[in-house]
Amino acid sequence: MHCFALAAASGLWPFAILAICVATIILLITKLRVHAFLALIGVAVLAGMLAPVGRLPGEPEKSHWIQAVELSATEFGAVCGRIGIVIALASIIGVCVMESGAADKVVRRFLAAFGERRAGLALVTGGFLVGLPIFFDTFFMLLVPLARALRLRTGRDYTLFVLAICCAGAVTHSLVIPHPGPLAMAELLKVDVGWSVIVGTLVSIPAVAIGWQVAKWLNRRCDVPLRETPGLPLAELHSITSKPESELPSFTASVLPVLLPIFLISSASFLAAFSGAARLGAAHTLIEFVGNRNVALVIGALLAMRLVIRQRKMAWAGLGALLGPALETAGVIILITSAGGAFGLMLKHAGVGEAIRQVALGRDINLILLGWTVAVVMKFSQGSATVSMLTTAAMMLGVTQGAELPYHPMYLFLAIGFGALGISWMNDSGFWVISRLSGFTERETLRTWTVLAFSMSFAGLLETLLLATLFPFK
């Protein structure tokens, strides 16, 4: 108690709150294996309880502890209202793109365009496009049979094919909405959603390109053989690769559910940024409406559902059964992401963000480097990239409020996203998805995927620092 009183008196109490909450998250998720939703909503309430009495909105009408619980629930609902529909619709688009054969079509077209000699590059470029709306674990499950089939066909470069898929999917998972981590970060840091899609996608490209070069280097150093894996015997690969392309949808129909929502959202943000207060009449209103992220993703979801109904020749009842598991998964992601957002806002109410801002700005600490470092440490500590993004953005929230940054807050968004790629090892579910589905041993996964992820993360940091210096866009 004496230590707590001393910390409060010296102005260090917000940092004590932060340390207690982060340590609690790591303990609950890593050691006790508590579900991420329960851990995050629990520490949101804990942050409110540890805040100085009288600081929380609604006091003293309600007692401090009751308000800590009520305010956590209110903030949880507010975040859920902003991101829930987006994540659910993205999940629908993802499963429909997979089940209709659209994703397979995109990758096959890129393979045809690049040729078999450049099959790895085709997987990177085609996978990057497919991975924009699909969560990483699902994305990897979708494309790894193609990597295994290519190894059977070519007799070489299996490590390269697997890492090509990882290059394409890992960066979009950390930087591009509608993935849950970037979506929550944009909400917390008050970054425009449309511009975050544009910037996140464009900035991902150099990082993926560097990752591709690292993947080729790793392929020369670690030639992993093709092995049997659970759920996908080698014999079944032939049926996957021998499916006639005539049974797949057209390339245009395949990419439209993915690219049209991105185009609509980006167009609305572009128009808002450059039209200023001027109104362009009915056309402006229409673009604003269809460019709303919820509306744009509804349009994409309708196109994707129409595609899967046409390709699979199924009724609406069959579509409902198909979408059920995807929406259940989306529900869990929404709970986790909303709980993380509530945690961030409760840290803000507790004064953590303001305390970080005062120390960082007073000592001329590079906030981009700080955000990236914290995200890397959080990823290494508890494994989840999404939790890493949520927690780090929550810590950096106060930095962007009322502060005159030397660059646009978008650069904090990028730094945290790249940091969440960080160090992927045995406590990361993605590590085990890659290892088990590809047939890599734990040692081989550490020597390849872990090295690749950190190289892209560090390259992204350097890219962000360079862009913030050359184009601050304050």
C-alpha cells in the first residue's frame, strides 16, 4: 500500500496501472490460458478500478467501482457498434470467396501470368489480393494446398512457396482494414478508415517485397521436404489441382467482391479530403453513402453471396448453413476486438495516455519507434497480433489527443501494425497453423517463418520512419 501511495503521489500511478494491466493480460493469456475476450474485458474493468477516485466520468453519482464496471461495458458497446458489422461482413466475403472458387481462380490466373518458374512470385501477388478481406489463419489454410501441389508439380522450392503465402497474408492482417486489428487501431487513433486502407495497402507492398527477398534467401538455406499433414493427404492434392478452371468463376467476378468495397471506401475518403466544405450535390451524397464502410461491405457481401450461390448452385437455406460457422468465428473476433477497445478507452480514462505523452514529448522520444517496440514486445509476450495492436494502440491513444505531433497519426498506425508482425514463436496460434498445415517442424518454422516475420516487421519500421521524415503530412 505504501508503494501505491508513493506512486500516486509522484505522478507515476498511471504507469503503475499500465504495468499492472499489461502483466495481467500476459499472465492470463499465456500462463493461465484464459480466453482473450475474458482477459481483455477483465483488465478494462481493472484499469477503471485502479484509476484515481473521481477521475472516471459519471462519478460521484455512482461509486467508483460500479462506474469502472459500467463504463467498461459502455465503451465495449461503443467499440462493438463501430466495428461489429464490418468484421461480420468481411467474414462473409471471405468464406464466399473461398467456397465459390474465386480465391483459387485469382491464384491460378496469377500463376498463368507469371509462369511456373515464377510460381512463388505468383503466390505472393495473387495471395496479397486474396488476403485483403480474409483473416490470416483462414487465408493460410486456403492457399497452403496450392503450395504443396506446386511442390509436387515442380519438385522444388517448397519453403519458398509456403513463405510466399506468409508474406502475402501476414502484412495485410496487420495493416489493412477490414482485418480486426487495423480496424480497432483506426478507431482508437482517430485515423480515417478510407485513407488507412489506401495507405496500409500501399505501404504493405515494399514490406512484402522485402519479405519476398528474405523468403528466397531462406529457401536457399532451409530446403524443407514435402511431408504428409493432418487433414490433407498428398493423394487429395491431385483432385484440388486437377479441377477444371472452367468450373471456377470468371476473374472479374472473383475480384469484384474484394476490390469494389475497397474502391468505394477509398473514394469516399478521397472525396471528403479534397472537396472540403464544398458539396457536389446528389453525386456527393451518393458517393458518401456507398463509400460508408458498412454499406460498401454490404455491397461486397451481396456480390460474394451471389457468386457462391451461382457457382455452388445452392439455395438460400444452404447459404445460411455455409455462413453460420464464419459468423460464429466473426462473433468471437468482434468480442475480442471490442474488449480490447474498451481496455484502451479505460486506460485513457485512467490517465495513462496523457502520462505517456508527457514523458515521451518531454524527453523527445520517437513515438514511432516507441509504438513499434511496444507492439513487438507485446506480440512476443502473449502471441496474438490483434491483442498486440489493441494494447499498444491503447497505450498510444493519449499521445494523439491534444498533442502537436511532427507527423500524421497514420504513422503511429503503421508503426504499431508493423510491430505486431514482430516475433512469432510458440505462443502464437499463427505459428502453429503454419507449422502443422505445411508439415514444417517447430525448428524449421522458427528458422523460416519467425525470421521472415521479424524481417518484414523491421523493414516496415524503417519504411515508416523514412516516410514520416519525408512526408510528415501534419
